[in-house]
Amino acid sequence: MLFMLIVKASHNSEAGNRPNPELNAAMTRYNEELMEAGVRVMAKGLHPSSNGLRISFPESGGDPVVTEGPFDEPNNLVAGFFLLDVESKEEAIKWAKRAPDPQGFGEGQIELRQVFE
């Protein structure tokens, strides 16, 4: 079963601030554990929304609208993700709970979603 651990953005990540050395080390250990267990398919961080675009489709059959970032409400944005291949939802939850606070400063939040296969 594929699950995506979606790392939610924060004011800190949207400002483009990189994790401190301690958080970087914790994330490296977590990634190594995922790889050693053979469950990590991919993991990537994203640039702040100020470097992004939104494409919306306000009218069916109409022209798409392009909006440049940054976008409001960082906790509604994605800062990165882990894609895991696990045996069950319970195993995905176990791995998600082992992740370090991805934003540090008590701002971190991870959303867990199953991927259609």
C-alpha cells in the first residue's frame, strides 16, 4: 500500500528558512531508517510557495487562470512529502509518528493519505 506523508508548511518554511543542524540530523536518521526498512519510495522538500504557481479552472471548458505565489495560510500548503510503500495503514501511522517535527519549533504537522494504485 502506498501512503504519502504530506509535510505541511509553516511561516518558517514559507520564509525559506532551512532546518537547523539538529533537525537536519534527525531527518537524515529518519530517512535512513525508512530506507533500511525498505519502505521509502521517495522523499522531497518543496521550495516556498513564493516560487510557485496555482492553475485554477474557474469555468468548465474555459481558460485556466495562473496565479503566482506566495499563497496565504501556510498551514494549508505543502512543504514536502515522503512516499512510503507499507503493508498496512497501521504501519504507515507507525512511521508517521516516528518522524521528527518536520518544521521544528512545535510548528510541524504531517498529513497521512493513501495513494490510489
